[in-house]
Amino acid sequence: MSVPFEATLLGTSLAIEATLVAVMPLAAGLAPAPPVVLLLEPQAATSAALAARVAARAERRPRRPMGTDWTSCRHAARTHREAVLCVPRTTIFPDGAWRGLVPTGLERVLRTIRAAAQYRPRHLVEDDPSQQQVIPYCIVRHSDGTYLLTHRLRASSEKRLHHLYSLGVGGHVNPGDGEVGDPVVGGLRREWAEEIVCPAPATASLVALLNDDTTPVSRVHLGLVFLVEPREGVAAVREVAKLEGEVLTLEAMRRHYLNMESWSQLVFDDLVAGAPDRAEHSPLVVELAAAP
């Protein structure tokens, strides 16, 4: 006989009609009864198989955990693949590290980087202060004496610097930057084109070496500070989803000082002390193309 009943398959209720083939009571002296056999009708079997396939596909689909920051996940994956130019701390600081900006001995610094720096996997050196990751750090100064100040938004890749203000624009030096010459120059030009919109060519002059061991981010990086002066017009940030930019005088910028990155605080103090005057004696001057 046919017996309708409802079954649940992987969380889905299905109305199924089963046919009872045989039920034999267990009586004294008789052989054990055969099991109850349920035969699904073709239509019910098809529905059950479909439900099983849908459930299996959902199980394979990656699920986003509550609170996942996909920007950070993408940054972590990129960091794992990226190689960055590094120089051993003991090589660049043979007499011990210091804090601040040093405007002298820049020729020696450049020679040391060219002779001793190597590309290393970024994820292996990101928390290793024995290796200094080289960062060309651009300070944009316009002809009217104003500067470009940026504010890191949540979408910025470096989560340790979210919501802080920065006077500098720059980034790591990668293997492709040295394919046609000095990797520091190549990295400077690439970062400028990627991060800045500037209507006219600009001149970048190396004015100082920057080191700061007071924060987890700064103690694994070595800054090559370039003063970048566009020939005309005003520079702006390109990646507006990650950064906000404004053009300010040093005096107007003072109100953001306590919310600046440590590097930017050091640079601000140096600019107030007259860093632009050193640009004409720079050992490394780089011409940058317009970045429309």
C-alpha cells in the first residue's frame, strides 16, 4: 500500500509517498521478518536529489565571517606575494640607530643601499626591525609655499595608520622598479604616478634620511625624504577611496600635528627648521613627469 508522509532532507521538507512492500511480524517459531522497504516515487526522488545538490553547492561556497574586513584580507594576500627592497639595519646604521632626520652623508646612504640592499618577501620583514624597508617619501611643496597633507581613510591598505594625517606620499621599492636603472628612482617615479595627480612636471630632491623606532610601523622602514616641487599647479591625491587630501600652509597644518604619523611629525619639524633650503644641495635630483 502507499503511505504519504513528510521527510526532511538537508533542512528541506519534502512531501513523499512511499510504498510499503512487506511487513512481516516476528512470531514465535518464524524466521525474522524482512526489513521494511520504502520505494520513493520518481518525482519525490528527483526533488530529493535536487535538494541535495543545492545544499552541497551552498556548503562549498565560501562564507564571509561576521566582521570580516575584506580590504585587510586583500592587503594581506598582496603583502604575502610582494617583494620589497631592504637593507640590513647594522649596515645602514653601523654606529647604532638614531631618531629623526639627518641631512648629511646622503651620498654614503645611497651607495650603501645600491651595494647592500636586497629584495625580500614583504611578509617576512614586515615585523623584523633587523631589515629596514626602503621608502622614497615625497613631501609636496607648491610654488606658493603650501604643502599637500593627506588623511588616511579606513580603506587604506596599512591598517596601523588608519585615520592619521601624513605629509609624505610614497611606498615600497619593488623588483620591477630597478629594471632600467636605480631602483630608488624607479620606485619614486612609480609611486608618484600611482598616488598623485599633478598637472605639470615636478622636481624631486633628496633632502634627508629619516628613521624612527618609536612605533611598530616606523621601526621597520627607512625613509628617503624627497622634497617634490611641481613647476605649476597644485597636486592632489589619486586614490580618493583611501586618502583625503588638502593643501595647507605649515601654520594652518599645526592643528593636525598631534594626529600625524610619527614620520610626518618629524618632517613637519624639519620643514619649519628650513629643510627646503637644502634642496639645492641635494645629491640626488629626479625629474618627474606630469601625472594627469
